[in-house]
Amino acid sequence: MLDAEERAHWTAKSLVRGTKTRVRFASRIPPDLGDLPCRDHALQSQSRGWRIGFTLIELLVVIAVIAILVGLLLSAVQAARMAARRTQNRNNLKQIALALHNYHDTNQVFPPGFIGVTNGLPDMDGLNGWCWAAMILPYLNKTSTRA
């Protein structure tokens, strides 16, 4: 064990060197290992009640790294969703084109743009009626109409 004079000497020397921040974790080192300032400073830190843990800077750095990783993950998920939507839209357009061709094969013409109906009679200026999309519904694949 050190006497009071040696302890004061090594404490002053460790503070001058700026090792105060490095020896804060020295209490993890057994007393028989390490150099003299670390052991002495570890004894002082235990008597002052310092806690061994994370500093504010370390916590902020960890939070910043996690935020960056989450940002990268969210952008990757968004890109995957956009690719899935693009594929789904392409498939829907393909189904509409196939339904139009099936309508044409059956009726030998493409469906008209709009057929107006007034009081059950065909009327070009009628407010009610059927458009081309309603005409090709029987030719659409059933799974494409669910989305």
C-alpha cells in the first residue's frame, strides 16, 4: 500500500498527464496489475463514489449510429415497396390488355368507349351507361380485380 506522500505524488502526476479520463475504468483491473497511478486513481474513484458506465458522449454516439442505420433501413424498405408497386401496376396493365384482346377475339371489335342509357334505351348523351372497363370485366383475371 502507498503512504500519503507517495499517493499525493502519483495523483498529482496522473492529473498533470491528463490520465484522469483513462483511469476512470481502472477499478476493473485487479490491484496487483497495472501501473501505480491507475491503481491509486482507482482507489480514489471508489472512495469518491464514481460509477463505471457510459458517458453522455458515448450514449449520443450510439444513438446517432442507430439513427443512421434506421434511416438506411427505411430507405431500403421504401425502395422495395416501390419496386413491388411497380411490378403490381405492370401486372394490372397486362391483365387489362389481355382482357381487351379477349373481348376483341370474342366480338371482333374493341369495346366502345361509352354506351349511354336513358330509361332503358341507348342514348349517346345519357347520364347513365356502361364504359369500356365494365365491358371487359368478364374477361379479366379474377385475382387482378381484388387489388
